[in-house]
Amino acid sequence: MSLKVAFQMDPIESVAIDADSTFRIAEEAQARGHQLFYYSPDALRYREGRVIARGRPIEELRRRHGDHVSLGPETEIDLAECDVVWLRQDPPFDMHYITGTHLLDLIHPGTLVVNNPFWVRNYPEKLLVLRFPDLTPPTLIARDLDAIRAFKDVHGDIILKPLYGNGGAGVFRLDPNDRNLAALHELFTGFTREPLIAQKFLPDVAQGDKRVILVDGEPVGAINRVPAAGETRSNMHVGGRPEKIGLTDRDREICARIGPLLREKGQIFVGIDVIGGYLTEINLTSPTGIQELERFDQINVAGRIWEAIEARRAG
């Protein structure tokens, strides 16, 4: 089966080829004989009933630093003529991102968009977890300072962060002695109308924030992300160190609870975050961790993802 595949992603020329999950997905697609096309989110448009992208064919991907991609001449394609479109640009999850999901809705499921853009839009990672309150740490979503202060009074040590942030940006730990809540609230609400999310701080994060990867609702493995010394955040974007780790019974219990919903809603590649046995996020937009997991566990995660996609296209 040879599929025509388009990638909506951040600049392919500047990806980190040893870490980027989209590069690994595209590399596996190339190995399976699929035809690849690349375009940026800004090059997506709707015109007179058609969803169009201006970009370039991917002629070759290779594991060569500084020379990892060869692209063909720029051209415009009708995305409805593709078999698969990958929605893989990184957040912020803003109106630009949301508009892109609306446009891709117009071609799905005739063209299989991965992950299903309707549910990517309606299940942001910090909101989908609210459907599973018994699996998560105590959580508050609010804009009102008094509500956040009352939550902190109850739990003492909390994490405060933007509701639609990513990569560890804007994440603050406020311990019982902290005096910065009002100032942080003023800072956040000064540039956005969005609520904030607060969660009870989990000390187990010092031992790592586990990223579990699910393919079509089934867990395939996990990596542990350990914060750098003096850091609360474990995201690899801010210096977190990936380590090999296995799946626990608790991890499998969490996956068994959320997996059927993810599969039903067309979320083929998902990364969840687990700290101390608590589910903290369900990442649908642009999850990472494939390459680290493949190196640690010697498994072909990208191959599993493509098997799921090819099965859907064949069906």
C-alpha cells in the first residue's frame, strides 16, 4: 500500500533529527514506500470549496545532520486528494491552531487526518483529563484570583500554569512559603483572557514525569523524564533528561480507562503524562517521545503507528 501523505508541521529543515517525533514518523513512512509532502501551517488555506496547501514534496529524508531532507519544487495541492494528512505543528493552542483544525475537518475522514482534528480541538491536553477526575491530582481551572488562592490554601504546594501552554513554558511551583501568586496572576491575566490551571504539587516529580505513548488507544511503552537539578519542570525542552522505564500496573490501569475513548475519537498517536501514579495530561496535539522510546526499548513505535493508519485506510 502506497499512500499520499502530507505533513502540516513546523519547519522541517530545522528539526532535531535524533529527537523529533514527526521526523521519525515521516522517515518510517518513506521506508514503507509512501509519497510525502510538507507544508507549514501558514500555507494552509480554504479556497472556493477546496482545502489547499502550498508546500514541497519530500524527495528524501536521511540521518545526516545539517543535510537531512531534500525537497522538490514548491507547488500547491488539494489536500482532499491525499490519503493521510498529519496535524503535527507544535502549540500554542491558539486561534490560528484552532482555525487549522476547522479547515482540516472539511476533508476528514475522506482524507484521514491524524489525529482527528475535531477531537484535537475539543480535547486539549489539560482539559481532556477532567473527564477522569479519579485518575488525576486535585485540579482547578479558574481565572479568578480568589478561587486560585483558596485552592492553594487547601493544598499548600501547587503548580500554576497556562491552560493552553506547552513545553514547560510558564509553569510555576508555588510552595506554602511563596508570596508570588498575586503577581503571577497579574502577569498572566495581563496578556490573555484564558483561565489558568492549578494542580496539587506532586513531590514524586523529582523521580520523573513519565511519558506513556499510546497507539490507537494501546500503550506501547514509556520513557521517564527527570527534571534537571533545581528544576520542577521535566519537559525535555527545558532540560529534562529521558531515562528508560517500564510500564507499571497503574500505568496500564490508566491506559485501559482512557484508551477506548482515544481510539473511538481517532487519536492514533497520543502521549500521556503520569507523575506518582497520577494522570496529569493527555497530549493529542503534537506528542513527542517516539525516538527516545525506540532507542530504550528497541521497538519500532513509528511502525506501529503506520500499521494503525494503514489498517484504517484499508478498511
